[in-house]
Amino acid sequence: MRPVTTTWLQTYGDAAFDALNQQAIQIVTTHAAAATDDVRARMRAAFVTSARHELRFFAAPLEQGSPPATWTGA
């Protein structure tokens, strides 16, 4: 694994990242509780779309081989 990738992935195990993630979950949960059914449905659709993009991002190297060294993630 490339050093940049390793450092980036280690972020997920960092306590500060976990704390910010928990804060984001609380913010979304609070807003969802006060939202209309339509807004909650749109929130859910945005989450599902985001999760699909993340899954595709992490699956890409397994499906297509490793990205080229000049790959920027864009």
C-alpha cells in the first residue's frame, strides 16, 4: 500500500475522527427527528447515494487493479 494511502486510511482509526463522526451522527439524527417525512426521505436517499459512492471508491482497486501512481482520487 502506498504511504499516502496508509496515512489516509489510518485517519479512520483516529480517536478525533471517531469523535467528529459521532458528532455528525448526532447532528443528522437531531435534524432528522424534526424533519418532515419528505425531508427524511431525501436525507435517506442522499445517505444511500453517498454510501454507494464510497463502496464503489473502495471496491475500484479490487475490480480494476491498483490505480496509477498519478491518481489523485478526483
